[in-house]
Amino acid sequence: MNIELARPRGFCAGVERAIAIVERVIERFGAPIYVRHEVVHNRTVVQQLRDKGAIFVQELDEVPTGARVIFSAHGVAAAVEEEAQQRKLEVYDATCPLVTKVHLQVARHAKEGRDVALIGHAGHPEVEGTLGRYQEEQGGKIHLEESAAAAEALQIDQPDGLSYATQTTLSMDDAGVVINALKARFPTLQGPKRDDICYATQNRQNAIKELAAACQVVLVVGSANSSNSNRLREIAQSCGARAYLIDEAAEIEPLWFDGVEAVGVSAGASAPEMLVEGVVERLQQLGGSWSGEPLVKSEEVFFPLPVELR
């Protein structure tokens, strides 16, 4: 059984930056440091940061007044920033710059009084944060669209004043279906100059399509609450491979590989490479053969830390 690795895979620049912010704040000020929501959606990473002194909370009322708090890579609503200011919290913002770009787009549309169709998954922290960036004072509204059917049924007061934005970790194909449905219903629909789906999501989705075409089974290393990891598994499966989402090598079932000639391995943007290495080692123990090719293909994208932490 041959072992094939997707390239690129694993950590993106936004995840690396978010983790580095938590580590730098702990290094500079000491533990404990509070983090609103999981800074990135990976069980192993969260536990490693917890071991270093990070305390993960769901809401700011769990943070002592005046304490230091970090916002996760997924971003927050404007109301959360206001609450932090009122409670005199010292905030360090780990929001991915590509998510911030979407926030700015949505806020600009709101100021112009345009409606916004936000394509994304209800309940995801990034979507909640983006929804909370839209202010309705100028008469517009924001609408969450999760499917083409929802887009086809969308009713708005100003059909010529609609723009769209997307969650950054969606499947490009799925988002395209919803965008096309919106365009068919609202011909004057406006979108961003550049696709909102981030470079890392696009690159990993393209890579896993190639991987799934060459492998009967594909393993995606990532946590169940990771949106981009789930999309990778779905894409691999849609390409004809049997695909499994796993947090670590210990979850691998030997029966998955009966009669399999090639198994592919990828990883979501919040999964560390050491987990991929563990999966490759386990597959080798099960009889897999790996060529030893370089494990990671560099994307040469870097997001600097906030000025106050450099």
C-alpha cells in the first residue's frame, strides 16, 4: 500500500500567527492568559496551549475584570470588542487578517445601506463574528445563506442593492453553487474583488482533489469542529475516495485499508505537522510504503504579529 501526502496541507499563516500570539503573550506576561473560544479548531493545539497556561472561555463574563484576553483566529462581533473595552480587558486580537478583510467589507456595505448575503455555516464562530460586524443604522440588513435553496428563496427590500461575502473556510465548489443561485435571482449582485475563501483553503482543496483521484482511501487530519477539515473530507469523498476525518493516528482503523493500494493523507489548516508524521508512521506499521518525499510544500505566506507583541 502506497502512502501519498497532499501538498500543501496543515498549518496556514493565520493559524501560525494565532498560536504565536498566545505563546508570546504567555511568555511576556506569564500565565494565566484568557482566550475567548478555541484560538484555532484543533484539539491537540488547544491542549498544548492549555498546558502552557491558556484558559479558554466561551464568553467574556468568564474573564476577570482588567485581565488579559485573546480573541481567536475566527474573529469576533463588534459587540464583543465593546464589552471588552467596558470591562477594561487588555485585548490581543488573533483574528486572521483574511477574516478581518471580510469584516471590513461587510461593515462598508452596511455604511452604504446595502444588504449583504453572507454565505456560511450557522453557529460557526467566524460567521457569528462577521454577522456581528454589520450595523443596520443605514437601513440595510445581513442575511445568512447556507444553501442554494435558501438563496433562491431570499426576499429583500432592495434587490438592486445586494452584495455577498463568504466564510473563509468554505468549499469553493459549494460556495460557488450558492453564489450562482444568488446571481440568477439578483442579476446586479455585487461581490468582493477577490474571492473571500482564503488562499490556504483553496490550495488544500485543490491538493486533496488530486490526492483523492489517485487514492482509494484518504485520511484528513483535523478536529471535528474544524470547518476547513470537514470540507476536505467531503471533497475527497465526492471525488470517489473513502475519506475519514481523524484527530490523530490512534483513531486509525486497520480494516479501512483491506485491499487498498494507495492511501492519501492531508491535514486541515489548524492541524500541526507532527500529527501527520504520526499518521504516516502508523500507516507504515500497517504495511504502508512512503517514498520519503519532503513532507510540506511551502506557501510563502506570512502574517506578522501585532505591533505590540513584536
